[in-house]
Amino acid sequence: MSVVRECLIAKPARGSAGKTGLWRTYRPVIDENRCNCCMLCWLYCPENVITRNGDRVEIDYEYCKGCGICSNVCVKKAIEMVLEV
């Protein structure tokens, strides 16, 4: 008897560092025209603040710390880090 296991990915709770949006310097902005919803950004996000909503990818800015990992792993270069205002 063989056991088939699903691929499990350990993800932190959303915003495990607390609400970090107030001290963020750069914010990731998604260019929806370039994004193909591959979800690599979600996979690598250390704060688990990226979600898929239908055919859109969304970022919860209250918990995003602006680390830029999502921008660096995006194959389509659809995420740009812009200065917080």
C-alpha cells in the first residue's frame, strides 16, 4: 500500500511581524498588465500578505514590510518597489 502525500508549503501567519505598513519605506505595486498570476510572489513573501482574488494579485499593505522579495522573484517584472509617500 503506497501513501500519496500532497506538497505542503509552510507559510507564516499573515503579518507575523505585526502591522508593519506604518514604517515601510518602499511599497510593492503590481502592474496588472504584466502580471500573469504565477504566484511566485506569494510563495516567497515572508509575511504571507499576497493573495489571489480571481484573476488579480493583491497585497495587504497594512502588514507588508516592503522587503522587496516579491519584486525580485517576479519573472515578469510586474512588481515595482516605489517610494512610500
